[in-house]
Amino acid sequence: MTLDRLPLGQPATIAAVDWAGLDPVEGRRLRALGLDTGARVQLAHRGVFGGGDPLAIEVGRMLVAIRRAHARAMTVELA
């Protein structure tokens, strides 16, 4: 399952990221935010406008907002 389809509040681990499908600059930003293989994440909120963008993702003790397209590039495994 991809991160954008994760149910709200469900803990998961990022199993894989399609880095080739992301812009290199955006990929560096996501890595800097801790969104990389092995990271424990949880979907906290979905945006209400524009198809649910942005998504609020809990990464450790941080809450980060990312685009749905970025979350779609991340495969997660339920914890």
C-alpha cells in the first residue's frame, strides 16, 4: 500500500520509495524530513481542498506536510 492510502492514525513503516519518480530536489527535501526507507510514519490529516492535498504525516515526533504525489511514491507496511 502507498502512504497516501494509509488509514488515518494507522502506524506504518516505509518499505520502499520510488526516488526515480520524484524530482531530485524534492527527494532531498523528503530525506531531510526523515521520509526514507525504514522510517516509522502515521497519517495524521488529509487536506480538504484539491483532492486531499496536502497530507500531514507524523515522522517520529515531527508533523510534516507533503503532497499526495510524494506520498504515492512511498510504499508502506502496516506496523
